[in-house]
Amino acid sequence: MSVTKAPRLAAPAAAGVYGDDEPLERQIAAQAPAPVTNGGLALKTQFEFPALGRGTSWDKFAVLVHAKAPADVPRAPLDLVTVLDISGSMKGEKLALLKQAMCFVIDQLGPADRLSVVTFSDNAGRLTRLALMTDAGKAAAKLAVASLVVQQGTNIREGLRVGAQVLGDRRHKNVVASMILLSDGKDTYVAPTTRPDGTKNYTNLVPPSFAHAGSRPAPIHTFGFGVTHDAAAMHAVAEATAGTFSFVENQAAIQDSFARCIGGLLSVAVQGARIAVTCLHRGVRVQEVKSGCYGNHVAADGRAASIDVGELYDDEERRFLVLVYVPRARATEEVTRLLKASCTYKDAATGIAAARAAADGGEHAGAARILDSRLKAVERSAPGAAGDPTCEALKKELRDLSARVGDRQEYQQTGRACLLAGMSSHAQQRASGADMQSTSKPTAYLTPKMVEISRETRKRGNTQQQPDGGTRTLKQIKEDLTENF
């Protein structure tokens, strides 16, 4: 039987321009809810200690800033570009699982949402234009996905370039936009550069239009498929574009991993969020802001700071650490307003970064000790001792990471990817795609509704039409998520 390559839309007359996106229908656009502004963002500030001695000053006093998006808001329509690896290593069950996951994604999109599929191997091409997911649009998208066949090499940069062009050349724009990148291998065309300190720099994979926070069209959420992908490259792309990196260790769980991501994208509650921090006491100064991959700025005089948060999902929470200088209280000052808080979450993120550096340097036992020390710090904290659900989830994550980094072979196969996924997006914020065992305790934000839908489709024996016209039932995906989110 002859194998035909997946059909791709020819580029418009002007080479490389994809300005043929399907117009947003008036009746659909009129029904689309207005985007939620950052006015719905709930902020809470907590402090390292409830009080300081009158004669005590404090350097780098920790203030934890919580930002929580409103819940149950009407969702905004989405423009989504999926950039999919169809290199030779994707043959067989991998490709079948990817097709199933993509059909699930298509089914979850509404008539106001638009989808474009881009594929890459040695080169890249657009499989479908950015089209509305009406019944006809979904049918066309599924037909295109069913026609996918594997080819040869892996050119991630070219895939991202085409995906970026699809978003950048839009004539019409939905309120929310995003790109998903999935790959199971390493780029065979673009080698990373080396920084002066000897570390690898993968920014040459990121399209120029995505490099600047103020002008990028969307975040790129990356998925490392299996144990042979380039976790460092996938993490770097996500970090540079304010996206998230997910490590899909269990290949059969790709649909659930996509479900987590899509569930979030379909529940974006706040966009362009920016937190402003102002010092109320005349002697207090902001010294530093720990905000991970989110940009921040501290005023020259230290009296104010800001954090560019970007998008938050429905009811999602982000946490940022602000370090300030606190002067001695004056004789006329009776009270300094402080609140008790635990900074373990951000401390643990720092520990993960240190553990990664140690493990990458071959110090696997030292990396495990770093994570174990972070675990003990969480256990000793008041919330940890009280069985706080967030702390319990964090402790579980730290135990798993410690086991993975302690052995060189395990670190090479899965540990590095798990560390990078944890640094990009802790399970307490947005799901990283790592396996989680069933528990009856509540967990943090994991876009539960979409995952539940994904699991239900699997339980019904979700079957997909194969390119040869036959059908097959895919193996049951292992139960890797908690039963009660």
C-alpha cells in the first residue's frame, strides 16, 4: 500500500505569508464574552514574620504576593496553533496516540475558536489554515490529522517559524491566542550556542516575534514526548515565551497532558496582568523581586516594583517573592503592620534550580541532598506540619525529584526533564504533565474539568479512524491523575 504525505495548504501568493485565516463570523463574535481585565485580580500580601523588634532592622525581608484570578468567568474565544513533530521517531503507536490527542483537542474547541495545524520534520509546513471550529471546521481538521504520516529529521526551529508566521499574519484576532509545540526528539538542524559559563543557549530556536514580552503574539506551551526529547531546549522555548513546559514521560498520557493545557487556555480569566508593589513605610525599600520567568522591574529608588504576570486561568493563583529592606522603627511608631506567611513554595523553586545545577555537573548525591533539605523545610513549616494540601503536594513532588536526580542514569532519562518541568510550572500552579497517583485530598489548579472529559473519552474506548481506513481501539491510558481535584 502506498503512503501519501499529509496534505498542506500552499502558501498565499506572497511567499511565507499566511494571511488567509478564516474571518470571525459576526454572529459568533457578537456572542463572545468580553475579556476579563486585571480589575478582577484578587491580591493578597503576606510577610515572613508577624512582627520585628523595635530596634531591629532587616535586610531582604521576605514578602509573598499572591495573585488570584476570578472564578467562573465567561470564557474568551481562542486562536490556537499546534506545531507537531512528525519525524521518523514518531512512527507507530506514538503517532496514533498523537492523532487521538489532537482529535480530543479539536472536540473541545467551540465554534468561536480557531485552529491551525503545523507539522515539521526536515522542513515545516502548515497543514490547515487558521479556521473556525464549526462542525465543518472540526471535520476538516480531523481529516487532516488522520492523514499525518511520519517523515525524517527534526527541525524544531522551522516548525516554530511557520507557527509564528501563522499567528503573526492573522487578519483577524480572537481574544486569546496560544501555540503548542510537541516533539519527541532533538533538533537535528540547529545546534545551541554556548554561553561564556559553558551552559547551552537555545534562544536561537525562538522566533524573533516571540522574543519580546510586550509584542509577542502568544505564549508557547511545549510538550516533551517520551524520554528521548531535548528537555533543555523545550524548557528554554517555553521560558522565553512565558509558556509552560510539560514532560510527558508516559507516552500514553499525551491526551491528558493536552487536556490540562487546553483546559487552561479555554478558561483564561485575566490577560496582560501586571502587579504593582508600593512601599508604604518611608524607610522600606524593595531590594529584589523573585518572579521566575515573569518579567519584573524595581524602581531606581526602591520605593516601588512591578511584575508582568500575563495570563491567569479561571481561579488560578500565582505567587511571587519580594525582598525588602525594613529599617528600625522610630520612637514615635507603635506598630508595623505584618502578616504571618510561609515562603516555602518559592524557596522550593529555588532549590529545584540549585539541584538541577548540581545534577548537570555530575553531583547527583548533592542534588538529592538539596531537594531533601527543601523537603525538610516544608515539613517543618507550620502549614506543612498541619497537613496543608498545597504543602502535601509539594512534598510529594520533592520526594519524586530527589529520587530521580540521585542516580545518573535516571537523571539522564527522566530526572532532568522532570526538574525543568517543575521549574517551568509546579503542579501547584499549572500541571506539568508528570504522573500523579490517586489521592482523595484536594490539590491545586490542574484544569480539572478538561482532564475529567479526557478520562471519560478514554473510558468509552475512544476509537479513531486510521489512514488505511480501518479502526483500532487504543490502549487504555493509565490512571495518572487524582480522582478528586
